[in-house]
Amino acid sequence: MPSPQPAQRTLLPEVGAGLVTTLVGFTASFAVVLTGLAAVGASPGQAASGLGALCLAVGLGTLGLSIASRRPLTLAWSTPGAALLGGSAALPGGFGDAVGAFLLCAAAIVATGLWPRLGELVTRIPASLAQAMLAGVMLPLCLAPVTAAAANPAWVLPTVLIWVLGLRWWPRWAVPVAFAAALASVGVAFLLGVAHVDGDALAPSLQWVAPSLSWPAVVGIALPLYIVTMASQNVPGVAVMASFGYPVPWRATLLITGVSSAAAALAGGHAINLAAISAALAAGEESGVPRERRWRSAAFAGALYVAFAAGAAALAGIALAAPGGLLAAVAGLALIATLGSAVQGAWEDASSRLAVVATFLVAASGVSIAGIGAAFWALVVGLVLRWALAARRGA
């Protein structure tokens, strides 16, 4: 009697986990990226180019890291960084200044990989103040669903309702499903003649942006972008992967994300980092993939991001044509969970409550002083107050 043949292994579980990782990561935050790039002066074409460049950088970086390390290491664009851009002040040199700031941030990430002392300096910034700054920056964006729904309920409320139902029945897919509902609304708007998009803008393209630099860009964008990318993405990303038993090659990861960020910046992208929230989709037990094969899920996710780059311009063109503040509303819905985490993290430091609240308020105010945005001044106020209160207690 012939012996039974071993069951054939398929790649379907790995492909499925990679697809979920890419779909959730992309659809949950791409609207935040478009909103942030537009806020710092990007034209619709430049914003679409930035999104496409980020997809390429995330995809190629994830492929390289996962294959080389045989670990399910995934990269992502800096969603907190994109939210920071959304609350930034206009720059003297327009989007060119923003691109210069992106390049400077990328250089700082590379320097952190080469010089660990720089990373130690970042970690010395109190986490509560960094979280308070991030929460304050995100607050106006998270208010967009409320203001947009009040101003244009017919366009916005259906998407918000779908998001609420998604939270009830499909929590992981709540934002992607809301995005699908928004796309349906955009389709109706096209049929009614309310929304219009240039057909040429839908073709895949990367627009190279000449970088420039100004003091407001360095202090108001490059420095806060580096801090939130490191403190809110890279450091938590290492902790998330460690919780699944996968050590992260810190130096290699920073070098790859820094170089990838620099390449994406020249086409309008802001920053690449180690995935934190979406990392569990490829590395966790719920992926249904055996532990020793989960790196393949990350590799498939990287390949899918590269494929998504081809459609980024079309998706961005359609999304940017959305009527009634619909895109801003979707971006706000995507950030609500992150806002909640930032508020919780900031409020845990009971000894610095006053400094935390002041940091939050300054960041949320959106003020610009000497051309420098609120994120920088929020950190300054928070650090000064924290020092003053600690000195008083020690007196």
C-alpha cells in the first residue's frame, strides 16, 4: 500500500496576510498623507507623486528587510508625521522648502543609525511631551469629520455612519470600509457633475521637486517630523516586534528607512519608518501563518505596496476631487485612534501634567511665530515648564 503523500504547502496564507497588511496600512492613512502634503504647499500632482514615491519606498524597503533578515519586518510611511504636516504653517519657499525639510529629516534618521548617541538624545525628550505635541497637532484634523458633517451632511454623514458600523462589526477594517464608502460618494459626485478630475492626472507619474530650505522649514518641520517619526513610530515599532519575539536590526532598519525617505522626498514623500500599528498584521499569531514563514507575509506586503504605487496617482486624483470636505473627514476618522493613544500616553505622566497640557494646547492652537509652526513651540513651552516645575519642587 503506497504511503500517503505529504500535504502540499501553498503560499495562500502568506499572500492573504500580506494583502491584509497592505490594504489596512494603505487605506487607513493615505488620506492623511494627501492632506498633510497639500497643507505644506504640494499641488495635487505633487501630492499624488509623494504618495506614489512613499508606496515605492515602503514596498522596496519592506522587501529588502524581510528577505535579508528572514523576519516579518514591515515599513510604513509616518502617519503621525503626515498629521504634523497637516497642522504646519505655510513655508516661505512653498513645497520646495518642505521637501528640503524631508531630506533633512531623512539625513537625521541615517545619522541615528550611524551614531546611536543621536537616538539616545531623542529618547531623552519626555515621551509625555512628545505625545502631547502629537495629540495637539492631530486634534484639528480629528475635528474635520465633525465640521465637515455639519457643513455638508449629505456627503459626509454616510461615510461617518459606515465607519461607526465598521467599528462595531469589523474593527480592523473600519477605516478602509469608510474609505470605500467615501469613494462611492465621489462616484456619485462625478455622476452629478459636482466633482471633476483631469484625466491626465490619473496616469502614474513621479514629479521631482527641487528642494530648498528655510529656517522655518528646519525648525518647524524637519525637527518635529524627525522626533515624531522616531518617538511615535520607530521606537514603538521595535517594541511591537519584540513582543512577537522578533528582534529588529536597529542600525540596518534606520539606514534603510533613512535612505528610502531621502529618495521618496525628492518626489514629494515625507518620511518612512518601521511599522508599529500594522506590524502585527504580518507578525502576529492572528495572521494564521506559521512563525518560520511569516517573513514571507511581509515580503508579499512589500511587493503589493510596489504594485500600489502604479495606482497611487489615480487614487489620489479621485480622492482630492472629493466634495464637501470628504477627504479631510476620512483623514480625521483615520487619526482618531492614534489621537486617543497619544492622549493616553501624554496623560500618564502625573508629575508633569501642567507641562503636558500646555504642550497640547500650544500644538492644537496652530499658531505660527516667526514663520515657525506650533509643533516646535509646543515642545519649547512644554520643556521649559517641565524644567521650571522640577526646579521649584527641588527648591
